Amino acid sequence: MIQSSRPWLALAGALSLFCAQAQGMSDTDLLVGTYTQGSSQGIYRMGFDSQTGLIEPGPRQVVQTDNPSWLTLSREGHYLFAVNENGPGQRDERGKVSSYSIDPATRQLTLINQVASQSDEPTHASLTPDQRFLLVANYAVQSKPGGLLTVLPVGEGGQLGDAVQTHGPNAPSKVNRERQASSHVHSVVPDPEGKYVVAADLGADRLFVYRYHADQPQPLQWMKKQSNVVLPKGSGPRHLLFSKDGLHAWLTLEMSGQVAVFDYLDGKFRRTQLVDLKGAERKANGASGLHASADGRFLYVANRGEVNEMLVFSIDPTTGQLKEIQRRSVEGHEPREFSIDPSGKFLLIANQKSNQIVTLRRDPQTGLLGDIVQALDFDAPSSLVFLPDPQ
């Protein structure tokens, strides 16, 4: 059954009707990052029922902050880091990163501090495995200051320090004169062993590999040019995901609408497969987020443009290569990000341009996506993160 909701600001009546159901909900908290050019105010902490797949229509907490488009949770769930994707033309024209503490009992978020990201439009961040540094990808629409990888130290109590290191801007490929005229660092992730850091630059059509030295005040060492990965011209790399064993990696190529599959070893990538996301109708598309199931058997990739689909792939356990098993409409427009809930029974999609969070049933055994459970009106959602259960 589809549960449809009006915008939460107008949900006082619906909220009272929902209270009886909410009392029986599994107490799982969902954090929603948003773009704030419209009615959204920042980060929303919502209640989620892992039995029914329903999100409570009203927020448990609203944290006012500009454009928290990507949320990064610390390993123990004690701290949250949000990039503030600000830039020219925004209310705040400087890219920033905010740190929050999370109360272990109430799950309440409290601002710790906010620092500059050193460039414009930070779109992604990740923590090094030792939790000592936050790695920030500044997309930077304009060529100055340009796309940068920024390294922020994480102090005791989750406080962010000022940047200790930046890398970039990189030389752009200029294949697409409009979108690749300058460097655009779209994501930055450490490898599972914590030995290397990899930045995906959409403007350069490359992956840039850095050696990570935790004991150095400037922990990233740029590797030799042959360690960097040259990708198909005009492909526009976006997000990189490593397999749990660290032997394989998958990369969305936003502009060409593809997924590249790699073998990985000690900072070196060898491409083994290039999967085209275009369907039989060959409509315009653009790959965005990708996530693997907790058991590592399935990969999910969001495809935007005219198609607005979620593609489901089975993962070969030996090679990491992909086999398409399903295409499923996201029931909206511009699926920027998505998340599988902790039970594995639901997949939630942040449809940014149609202003909804859509929840689909998911079969943990087959990996297939099923019916809509809920379509919750939500202005410009962009990131979905589940908080771990209180310890």
C-alpha cells in the first residue's frame, strides 16, 4: 500500500493521526540532508519503522544549516559531519563543513563547530579509517578557486580543525567544454586498509591516488602519475565504492552513464568491466549514487536524466563484476542519493527534483526491489543516513 504525505510543515493533522502508529515503531532515527534554496532548513532527524518501512511525517529535530547536502557519520555514531555546499549565488558563498555531536540517549544533534572547506560547493566527505581526518571533496562550479581535496583534522570531542592540506585543482580534460572546463572533485574515499586515499575528479576524467601517512601533519602524499587512473574521455567520474575485502571497486561515471569495475591492490586499479546504464530506449542518463548490500551480494546504482531508475546488479564474489538483474523506476525525478535501511528490507531514495523520499520494498534474498511503501513529500532531499541503535 502506498502511503502519501503532504509537506511536513502542513502535517499537524496527519501527525496526530499517525501518533498511534508511531508509538509502536522501532525507534530508528533517519538523518536527511537537504538543499536549502527552497523551504528546507537543513538537517532533519526523522523516525523510521524498520517493520513497516514508514517514515514519521513530522521531524523529531530540525538542525538549521545551509545546504547540508552530504552527511558523514563517525564509526561509533557519536559524531556527524555535514558539508555545507555553498558557493557563488548562495546565501552563504563560502563552502563549509559542520560537526555535530549525537547524544547517545536522545539522538539529539548539537553543533560542535564549523570550518571553511577551502573552496566552493563541497559535495562529499569521508573519514579516514583511524577517524583522525575528514576528507572533503570540493566540486567548485567555477574555475577559481577550483575543485580541491581538503584534509580537515578531527580533534577530541569531534571538533574539526582548520585545513592542514589541500590538493588541486587538477588539470581538466575539457572534453565537455561546459562541464569539464575546470577541475571538479566529486568524491574522496580511503581504501579499506587505510593505506591510500582516492579522489574522483569529474572535470579531469581521472582518479587521483594518494598515500596516507597518519603520523604526518600533512597526511596525504600524491602518488606518481602512473598510479592515477585515466578514465574514458568525457565520462565524468563521480562516486567510488570499494568492496569489503578491498579487492574490487566500482565507480559511477556520471556523464557517460556507466559503472566501471576494477580489481584493486595496494593503490593500483585495473579496469575489468565497463557497464552501460542506458536502457533499450537509449534515453539521456547520468549515474549518481551507488551502494552495495550489507552482505556484498548486490550493487545498486541510481541513474538520473530522462530515465530516473534504480539499477540492481548481482556481484560476482570472485571477480567483483556485475550482472544486471533489475531496472526499477524511482517513482520521481533526480535520485541524488539513496540508502538501504538496517533491516535490509527497504530502500529509501532521495528524489531531489521531485521533492520526495520514496521507500521501496527490498527482498534481502534476491536483491530485487518491489512495491512503493511510502512517498513522503520532502523539499530537495540529498543525503540519507541511518543512526545506529543507542548503545
